[in-house]
Amino acid sequence: MRTLVVCVDRTGDVSRKTGLRTPVAGWEAVQSLVTDMGVADPEDSGVNCLLEALRVTRDLRDGEDDAVVAAVSAEGDGVNADRSIASQFDDLVDRYEPDSCVLVVDSAEDERVVPIVESRVQVDAVDRVVVRQARDLESTYYLLKQFLGDEEMRQTILVPIGIVLLVFPALMMLTGSLAVAAASITTVIGLFLLYKGMGVDDYVASLPGQARDALYSGRVSIVTYVVAVGLALVGVFAGALGLSDQPANTPELLLVMTFTYYSIPWVALGALAASAGRLFDELIRRDEVRTSFLNLPFGVLAVALVVRGFSAYFVERAGRVGPLEVPAAEIGALSIEGFALSPEQRLAAFVVLGVFVSVVGIRVATHFTGVDLEDVEDPVEQS
């Protein structure tokens, strides 16, 4: 098994400081590069990154692995840097034909090339080098100076701190309360940490590209999603109108049930529209539909019926709506007299109807896809 151990330098420091063109491959060549890099800038963490690549290669060779050490350094900035690294990896893969790759990096900036490498060779591990620093005052001052010189770090840390220091006294002057100002600042900081920690910023940044690709590909779901959002807004409006007729002393639970009672039909219609769009997209793209996509509309309708039934039970018991009346009907010789359902009967009817719709959805999905119910794995068991 041949493993390629590569020291990645996306910032281009190795090429710029040594004047050498990369990729540099081979034990002796990388050892010589370490010396050149150390002489050019002894304080650069890239020296430690190159030494770590040599150490990993030695350990792999001790384990009877045919390991090859190499170093790549970007040329240019942004897209040009990534393209140059991609070209260098293509050269290494053509030259050594490795089975896998181990990347050695010294910063989060270097880790951004991992998807580029994974598209060309299997990546078994990413080894990030963290340089230990002396814990004296001089070293702290030097690290702080380096931090202030890093533009990305300044924008990520100093800008939010500066905004907090400006907004906090303004809130103190407007509210006159230290507790309110402190609570507001901590709330904003918490939201920012969640925004960054959960990767919401990356998702938001990718939304325009996803929307553009969806529009160009002619997906039906784009239109149905817009319809779903509109119907959901109508449901919220209908629920708000239902709350406006309630007395001021209405319990909170009853307010929630009233809002749910009036809004759930519109929200369910929106969910049905969205699921129908996904169903059409799946049918157009694959010429067949998976069981989960066929069963989704039935599941949405079943849940909506059950939720509607429970909310109607509470609202009707509180006297906010009248009982459900079944009108009289004549079907041929059969005559049915009109009657009204009690709250308990109404709840039972909606629950039974929801279960029936769910079972029908499962049967329809399995019939059209040809999948036996025994072959459908339970997601809970899989986890």
C-alpha cells in the first residue's frame, strides 16, 4: 500500500520564502526544503509542518507502509491558489499512484484544500500541527503582535468586540438599566456563537448558489416551496385572527390550541405543496420515485388530521367552536339522518382517519415502488 504524506501550504509561504517550485517530493528533497525554509524564516510554523510530515512518513515506513513524503505550496491567491494546489496534486498522483493520502497542515486556511484533495485521492487523515510557545511575557506580546497582523483573525474577533463596546454604553443610556444592557449583549453574543458554531454562515453563503442551480435545472420544487411559504403565512394569519376573538383572560394553553386549530389546515396545505414538488422532482430526475417520497404527502396529511383533531377537542370543550355536524344525506334507497359528534367522538374520528391515511400511504408507496414492507428498514434500528 502506497501512502502519500503531503505538507500543504495554501498561503504560499514555502515557495515565496525559499524561491523553490513545488511540488517537492522525496525524503532528501523535503529534508533540504526544511533547511531552506528554516534559514529563510526560523519563526514560520511551516518548518514544523514539514518536520511533522517527515515524522509521519517515518512512522508509516516503520509499519511496513510504502510512504512518500511531499510538500505543495500555492501560487497566487483565492481561486488561483486552489487551482495551483490541485495541479500539483495531479502531478503527485500521476507520478506515484498512491492508494491514500495523509495531509499535514498548520492552520485552518490549509484545511480548506481537503475537498480538493479528496476529489483526486482518498484522504485517510488530516494532521494539524500546533506549535507550542513559551509562556513568558515576551512570547505573549509577540503572539499578540502576530495576531493583530492577521487580517482574518482581526475581522473574526476584534470587530465583534468593538461592536459590543460601542453598543453596550448606548444601551445603558437608552434603557438606564445595567441588567437589560448586559442581557441584550449576551443574547447577541450567544446568537453569534450559535451562528458560527452550527455553520449557519456557511449554509447561508451556499443558499444563492443552490437557488441558482435549482432555477437553472428547472425544478418544480422551487415553485411549490414558494407556494408552501405563502400558505404557511396564510395559516399564521388565520391563527392570529382566531386569537383576536378570544377573551383577555383566556388560558395560554387554550390560546395555543386555538391558534393551532385555525392555522393547521393552511400549514398542512403548504407542506403538501412542498412534498408534491419534491415528488415531481424525484419523478422527473430518476424516472422512478422512492418509497419515502411517495409516502411523504400521506404522512403530512395524517399528522395534520391528528393535530387538528386534538386542537379541536380542546377548543370545543372550552366552548369556542360548535360541535361537528354531519348533514343528512340520501344515497339511493339509503337515507342518513344528520347528527352531531361529541368532542370525544370528533377526536376519535380524526385520529382514526389519520391512522387510515397513513396506512393507505404506506400501501400506495409500496405498491408503486414494488418494495415489500418487510424490506423497508426502520431508521431507529439503523441509528
